[in-house]
Amino acid sequence: MTREHDDIDVAVWRTDYEAIGTALQAVGWRHTPVPDEVVGTRYQWGTAEVEFTFMTTDSDGRAVIPLPDNPVLWSAEPLGNKRRELGGVNSRTILLARLRAGKSSAREGSAEGAKDRSDAQALSGLEP
């Protein structure tokens, strides 16, 4: 964890949208959609919140975030297949180098930019 978070952020394939909703709602999570469900969605269970960012692939097979007018490149390289466990949950994780690259330039907006800079600083001190 790079800093205190109010939610859990997860990158998933857009094609898994229905399966994610079915699985989470079956165990009590409530869908609390974001304004534009093309880019992501959100679920809540009590005070816990998970936010999903959707990925698709472009014509070159690169992973992109499907913004309607201008998809954003997530990765031109494989995302990795390493699995890790946290709190009894096992999941594929993104390579540390990919996370560092994603946080190397802060987003626009003071709150988002501050989060990105904090994440970048914390990630820079980690060993692969």
C-alpha cells in the first residue's frame, strides 16, 4: 500500500463487467455506478468500496483504458501473471515496473496529482 486509501482500485478487462457484477452482488455488494460506465464502475459493501477501471485492447494488442474519444495507453507490454495474496485473497498483480511507469507523470487536478506523486514516491523505494 502506497498511502491511505478510501477504496480498493482494481484494473479489469471490460469484457468481465457482467461477471464481476454477478459475483459481487451474489455475496452482498451493492452496485454504486460511476457517471460513465465505459471507463469503470464501483461497488460498495458497508463502508468498503471497490472501484474498477476497465481495460480493452487496441488494434495492436496493447492494453488501453477505453476513454470514448481518446483511449489511454495502460501498457504496451504484458501486464504480468505473478499472483500474490493479501488478507486471504489471491490475485494476479501488475508488475512493479508497470506501476511505477503509470505513476511517473501525475494526472491533472490537485487531488489526483497529489495522489499520483505520493504513490510514485512510495513505489520508488520498493524492490522488485
